[in-house]
Amino acid sequence: MNAPPLITTLTAVPVIGALGVLSLGAQNRTLARGMALTFSFIALAMTLILWHQFNPASGELQFEELHTWIPAIGVQYHVGIDGLGLLMLLLSAIVPLMSIAASWQVQERTSLYFSLILFLQSGLFGTFTALNFFHWFIFWELSLIPAFFLIRLWGGPQRDAAATQFFVYTMVGSVALLLAFLAIFQCTGKFDFIALSELARNGQLIPALAGNLGWHKLAPQQIALIIFCGAFLGFAVKVPLIPFHTWLPEAYAEAPTGSTMLLTGAMSKMGVYGFLRILLPIFYVEMRSVRTPLLWLAVATIVLSAYAALAQTDLKRIFAYSSINHLGYCMLGIFSVVGFAGDDAALATAKAAALNGVILQMFNHGLTAATLFWFAALLEKRSGGLGGLNDFGGLRKVAPVFCGLMGIVLFSSLGLPGLNGFIGEFLIFRGAFPLATWATALSVIGLLATAIFILTILQHVFSGPLNERWSRLQDLTIGERLALLPAIAIMFILGIYPQLVLGVINSTAINMTQQLR
């Protein structure tokens, strides 16, 4: 089972880079930036090596490493990836690179800032590869600590409140998640996700829970449902699902640009990943028993966040609520697949389509949302900190390249065919409609509201008469254009040829579908 330690090495690279950057001190700003960028490029190169060596025809775990760690409590060092994990590794390699580029002008505590980005990247790599809860939970929390300090030390005027709210919400979710899995371990003696999934699939998990946790004579299904709710809360806060979302707009608006890009581009995917990797295979029965309330939560997340975005006048807050909206589509796809069991070919195809869409949407949204916040920061930099819809107007006349490239990213977020945002949402709706028709139909309202606020941005910021205040607004520099080009190129490539990613993740989606029968 033990492959060459490529995953371990990949996870260690950002840590080594972070320690190196941290050792430079406060005076070597240029060297700190260069070293952070170098180690992030090394991580990307190693991820591409994994991509090249990955067998897309197999839906099973690959590059597995399994070593005994703490045998007394059943803890093993167990890592591995399938198509889902591989795509999240690629996202976790790309977004920190973008974050470092967007943060190039950070002057205050530069070494600490870039070392925290690298520590967070290592946490992402570990979260998306670990297959034992004890090991996985360490990386889950490791990503929280750098994010908190990035907001707290480099954020906007309300950074203290935003950082505290982010920390409290996330920590409450983490405690609930920890308690749920400690209960599972108490009953099964297992932390390994694969082993727990096998117990659930064979119908042995619920009897094990009931046999060891006789809480007030509750039925076995009720005990399992309580434990599921604890695990669900941990992931619902991280996504986030409405009503667990109130920390997000403040955190995204107050965090420095690079941190916001990491939060929306990669960290929010940790929650969706948890639903796919952990909740769906281990708590499939419990999710099916509360499927209707879960679908209502998904619909509320899609529709209410889109209308909340409509009510905002600050670009960052619009993009924050838009992020909640787009991840709501992922939750719609996940919750729709838990409703039916059996071997019906049409339903199996719908489930596979929905899961393919969810996995692809995770990557596409991460790339698009991070780029949108980058553009918002570039606009704030040129305007002296302004970022309101009504602060601008007619910018396409003085900054046509800026408006043209940002317009592409906005249309990607809208889901325009030919750009990466379209195919993921299409597959989710294609798969979810026959599985949860009413929820899918209601979610279309969110698409309409998204179109309205995206077009509102185009109208208020780019079009109309030019505000004379911005008559000398600088267009994108050559360096900024080159930095943004790779992300925008990927949007076109995946929009035109999504099979580049679908060919890698389809076997994983099919394997997930087969395990849910």
C-alpha cells in the first residue's frame, strides 16, 4: 500500500518554506516574498507531478501511505488521494500562489505574513489528503490558526471583531465535529475514514453506536442522528450554509486581499470536501432521513445569499454573499444524491452527473472567486480604498483592460457558457433535477438574482458616464496583466474543454455513486 511519499513531501514543502521565510526577520522583505513564491511554485510543480502520474481510470485511492502512528488509540498515518483529492490539491497549489502575488506590496511584518500563507497551504494539503480523523483534524485546525492571524494583524478597521467572529464560529464547529468523532471512536475503536465508511455501508455503524451510547433510552437511529448533527455543524460552518454564515461577510470584507482569496478560494472548499469525503459515506443513512430539511437549507443558501448580495453596495460584500450562493449549488448537488438507493441506471447517471458537477464547481468557484477579490483589491488600491458600487462609473473609458478582464471573471461567476463557471453548475442542475425536482426548480431563482447583481456591477462600475474623479485612473500594468493571465486562461480552457478535469474526476464520482447504493 505504501507508495513513494509524494503526498508527505508535498505537505512538508510549504512548512519548510514557512520556517525559512520566518527566519529572515523583518528587514528582508524582498527575499521573504521571493522565497514564499519559490516554495509555492515548488508545491505547484509537485502537484502537477501527481496529476501526471495519477490514473484517471481508477476511482480508488492512489499514492496511499499507511504507517502505524499511535497504535494504542488506533491512530495511523494514512494519506491518499482520488480524483476529488487531486483536484483540491491543485486548487490549494494555485490559490496561495495567487494570494502571494496579490499581497506583493505588503510592507508590515512581511516575513510573518508570507510564512502564515505557507503554513495555511500546508494545512490545506493535509486536510485534502489525510484519511485518519486524528491526523486529518490536526490539519483542519492548522489552517484555522494562520487564517485568524492574517485577519487579525493585517485586516481592515473592523478586523478585531471579524477575526474573533471567524474564530468563534469555526471553533464551535470544530468542537462539535471533534465530539462526534470521539463518540464514534468510543463505539468502534476506529478513526480511519475508509474503515468507518465500510462499517456504515455494511450496516454495522448504527448498532455499534447504539450498543455503547445508550443515551436516555434513545433509539439507535436517534443516537446516530445526534452524532451526525455534531459532524454536520462542523462542516456547515466552514462552507458555510445559511444560517451558519454570519461570520463570512465580515471576515471577507475585513481580511487583507490575500487572506480573503485563501478563505474563499480554498478554505471554504474544506467544508464541501468534508461533506463528500466524510459525511456522505459515513452518515449516508442519517442524511437520507433528514434529506428534506437539508435540501431546504441548500435552497435557502442559494436564494437568500443571492438576494443578500443584491442588497449590498460594497463590492467585497457582494462577492462574499456570491461565494455563499455558489457553494450552495454544491450543497444542492450533494443533498440531492442521498434520496435514492438501488441500481436504477437513470438515477445512477443523475447522481454521477451531480457529483461530477459538485467537484468541478468546487475548483471553478475557488479560482473565479479568488480572482474576483483580487480585482476588487486592485480597484481599491487605485481609488484610495474605495470599493462601493456608487463610487465609480464609466471606468471602461479610462481602464479598458481592467474592465475587460474583470468582466470575463464576472461572467465566469455568472456561469456564461464558454467559461469555467458554466459546466459545473450545468452538471449539478442536470443531476439534481430528476433527484430533487422541487429544490432544483426553486434554486433557479438564485441564478436569476445572480445575473441581476453581476449585471448591476457591470452597469455601475464599468458603464455610464465617467466620474471625473477617475479620469486619470491607471489601467492594469504589464506585471498585473501577466499575473492575472494564468487564472483567466484556465477559465477559458475549462470552459471550452472541461473534459481536462472531468476525465480525472469522473471515475471518483462513479465510485462514490456505487458506494451510496
